[in-house]
Amino acid sequence: MSRFKHSGRQVLLVDLADYEEAVLESMVEQLIGLLEGDDDHDTGDDPFAQWEADMAASDDLDNSDPVIARLFPPAYRGDDKAEQEFRRFTQNAQRRTKIEQAQLVLDALLESNGGREAVVVRAVDADAWLKTITAIRLALSVRLGIRTAEDIDELERLDPDEPRGVLYGMYEWLAGFLDGLVGALH
């Protein structure tokens, strides 16, 4: 039995166990928290205010965090001035988009009533789901130190009850979830 069921052409229903919904909800909340950083630039829905804040804002993300560095990779390696300009003009908008997408996923999870009801994924929101789950997997891969196939082999030998084993289990579960989601959407 598939956890992904179509309800019309524009809606996908996802059945999650209560513990799966809780873990996924927690991971999305953590991603949002990481992306928000020290951001206190509330611009509301005013696009001019957002643009103004983007141009004036200092880089308040912790770029020393390897997850942030991976979520926002450099565009100009070896050219610090070009990289700073690029980040000044793009990073806050990229960050805001990632937060909005993650919030959309979080809202859908919260509407599932703790996993008692199916999670509703509207076709128009599919991109946000795919990008948010991928960002969470990327964050987990960085925290787990996954760089090579040998790293995966090492993680597969871990006791699933030890902390890194639990994280690796989440990483693998998200891979299966993402695969099922992509399959159901296409």
C-alpha cells in the first residue's frame, strides 16, 4: 500500500504515521530556525521594503556553519569581492524563498493533526516540498560527514540506536520519502 494517493489532479495525499509526521515537522522547524539565523528584518509583504532590507542587510547568517555554506554555496570561488557582491544581491532573497517554502511544508504538516489525517500536498506546492526535503537531506549529509561512498558504508555499519545511526536512519527515510513523492508527482 502506497503512502501517496492522488485526490484529483491537483492534490496528493500523504499518509504519515504520527511519529513520522512529528519527526518531519521537527526537521522542517529546525531548517527554518537555521535559515532565519539572527534575521530581525521584518518587512511584511511590502516588496520595496524587502528589497531595501536586502540591500542594507548585513550578512547575519553564520557562514562558518558548514550546513549554511552548503545551502548557499559560493558563486565566485577565489574572488572574494565578487562573492560578497553576489551574496549582497541574492542571499537574502534566496534565504527568504527557502524559509517560505519550508513554512509552506510545515503548515501542511501541522494541518495533518499530528499525523491523524493525511498531509495535503497541492500540485502548486510540489516544488516547495521537493526543495525543502532536499535541503533537510543536504543538512543531514553535512552533519553526518557524507562526502564519499565510503562514508555511506561506514554509516550503514553503525548501530541504528546510536546518535549518528539515528540521524543516518532519518537521512535514509527522507530519501525514500523523496523518491515516493517524486514518483507520485510524475
